[in-house]
Amino acid sequence: MPGRLFFWVKLASWLELCLFAALLFFWLAPGFEGETFVFGLAHGIGYIALCLLILLTIVRRQAPWPLLAATLTPLGPVGSVIGIELIERRGWGIDLDRLPDGADRGTA
């Protein structure tokens, strides 16, 4: 079941996705070697922190294991954002039998 830490995982995933997008922009644009280094370092540290936060959330049983798998794909923070959306919209990785009565089961 997504818990309190899941909100922070979602926020950190979007922040890391923005850092990754900025890194890609400065890496592709010519003449931004300093900015590429700064955003590359920020992305590297942020990605490791995001993975550790997701692992902590999983250990506390507030997020399913597939979220970590989605984050560790080559897509990185894009995978974690997609994984979060699938969890929230479709209920992937959530034990539907443990949801309280009347809860949205995400079966669209």
C-alpha cells in the first residue's frame, strides 16, 4: 500500500526527472561544460538518493518492489515517474485484497 513516504518518493522522482532533463539540455547544447558538470553531479547524487529513498519506502512496505525495478532501468528517473503513475492509476504492485472496502482499485 502506498504510504506517507510514497508522497516523498513521488516528489523526489519528479525533482530528479527535472535534474535529468536539465543535464540532457546542457549536455546537448554546445559551450556549457561547467553546467554539464554541475547538473551531472546533481543528477548522480540525486539518483542515488532517489534509489535509497525508494528502497527505504519498500522496506517499510509503503511501495511495491516493481517501483525500484522501474527506477533501475536505463531510463532512470523517467522509469520511476512512469512506475509511480502506473501504481497510482492502475494499482500495479498493490495487493488489491488488502485495500479497504470502497477504495479505488484502479481497474479501468
